[in-house]
Amino acid sequence: MTQSLTLRRPDDWHLHLRDGAMLQGVLPESARHFARAIIMPNLVPPVVTAADAAAYRDRILAALPEGAGFTPLMTLYLTEETDPEDLAAAHASGLITAVKLYPAGATTNSASGVRDFDKVRGVLEKMAEIGCPLCVHGEVTDPEIDIFDREAVFIDRVLDPVRRATPGLRVVMEHLTTADGVAYVQAHDRDLAATITTHHLIINRNHILVGGIKPHYYCLPVAKRENHRLALVGAATGGDARFFLGTDSAPHTDANKQSACGCAGCFTATNTMSCLAEVFEREGALDRLEGFASLHGPAFYRLPPNEERITLVKGAPVHYPAKILTGAGPVTLFDPGFPLHWRVAE
Ligand code: DOR
Ligand code: ZN
């Protein structure tokens, strides 16, 4: 018996598209299933001004396949020099949808991020005033803090104090990886939401380290213990509108991943909908997939949900290519480690 599931076309509320040949290679993978995506600004150099965002948006639009109806929702990279007026004008004109906070040194291309939160107080107050969401990479960078504890410590040391000091600031905790993060979001019913990635719903830290190191499972924040993965699955499949999909699909070439100092990032753009359907089906929550992938995100961002529908069909195992070939080099696709039976009908 064929099973099928029709839902509003999903959006990706956290996506890395890169630039140049990599952008050209990976953009069709997101545009195939997703209508919109929040585009991360951690290019080299980063997207820091409205002019940078406009130019990057033009490059993305120019790289879109013929006829693709995909809208990039642009972000600015918050630095200690960000001009609140430039930001406010970019938000008012619709050029940017959000601003991204990377603590300096937290992850790929985050050197220009924030070191001293007092220096961005004025910008955050302006964002609260105009209702511009702050997307947060929630990890402390203190070398004393164990990498597996960096999200939980960030909540106490940085996120909670910043939110208290800036009433009305709308925050998205990006790529949540811990039960602590889930609990923090659940404890607040205003101005706070979180994205969850596909891969953090599927892998825990054993998948990265047991039986040999798996560079294609290494990302930041790094996957945690199984109890944390289970908390994320509960949050994603539980129907709570504060949690929605942000794949954090983050392509790096195989040469850069399979290296003595490999880059962080899992590339999931191509098979995310198949992976998610499998995860939600196992939880008996297929009826909640549309909320997670297509409804909760637009509701938080105060945008209408997509009118178009996609249909997922269940059948024999679906095979995806192991790698996407881009002009920058091959990029390995995330392997969920179990067969995928759901595909998006073309
Ligand atoms: O795994 C990750 N990759 N985490 C991030 O925060 C950044 C991203 C990237 O840009 O490669
Ligand atoms: Zn990211």
C-alpha cells in the first residue's frame, strides 16, 4: 500500500549556501524542496552591512536554477561595529529578515563575532524596538569549558542575561543540541524559539566517535549524548510551535572535512525531508511534520506559510547520491545510517 503525506512546502530556517562555485553547486539542493531559507552570513569576509546582504542576495538569485521559486531570507552578521541605523533600514525595507550572533571563535568563520556583549547592547535594543529576530549560535568559547557543555553554559552566562537586559528582543536559539536548551525554550512563552537540525535528531556523539572517527558527522554544536538527542526528538515531534526546522546544512568539500583538522558541518539539504519523515514516523508523529517543517517557522517570523504543497510518498528504500559534485569539489551528503523510505514526489 502506498502511503503519502501532503504538507505545505517547507522552509529551512537556518542554511549555509556559501558563495561562488559552492553556492552554484548546493543551491539547487535546497531550492528543490524548500520555498524559503534563512541564509547564514558567515562568508569570508562576512555579510555585515546592508550593502553586503543586497550583493549576496543578488548572487544567490543569479545562481538559482531556471524556474526555481526559492526566496533567500537574508541575515546580517552581528559585529561589535554593527550600525543600528543600517540594520534598521535593511530590516524596514525587507532586505534582511534577521541578524546572526556568533560568539567570536565559536565556529566556522566566526572570528568577527562578538567578544564583549556590552558593545552590542545598543544594536540589540534597536532590534527589540523594531522586532528584528536575533539568531543565536549558543556556545561559549571559554577554553576552560568542555565542548560538550558549551551550549548549557552559554544559556546561563550569556543568553539569559542578554534576554533579561533586552526586553522584547526576539531570539531564535539555533541548532539546539541539549535537553537544557529544550527546557530553557519550554520555560519561556514569549519572544523565544529554537531551530533543530535534521542531523541532531538522528546522531548522538557515539555516531561520531565509536568505531573510527566520522568527519561527516562532525558539526558545531557537536552532537551530544543520547538523552539529549531524545529531548530534541521530543521537542521536534511534540507539536510545540516554539521548535521548527533549521537544517544548518553546511557544505564543506571532502578535502576540508577529511583532514587532520576537519571543518564542522553536515550537508543535509538533499535528503532532509526523507530523513525527517522517517524520524517523525518512528515517533508516530507524521501528522506533526507539517508544523515543524512548514508552519511554526513562519509563525515565529511573522510570515505567511507557503501556499504550495509537496507530497511525501512512502515506498521502497530511496537512494541518494553519496556526494554532490560542485565546482568547489565533492561534498558528502549526510548519511542517516538507516534506510529512507519517504521521498518528495516531483
Ligand atoms: O557545523 C557547523 N557548520 N556549525 C556552524 O555553526 C557553522 C557551520 C559552517 O558554517 O560550516
Ligand atoms: Zn549554521
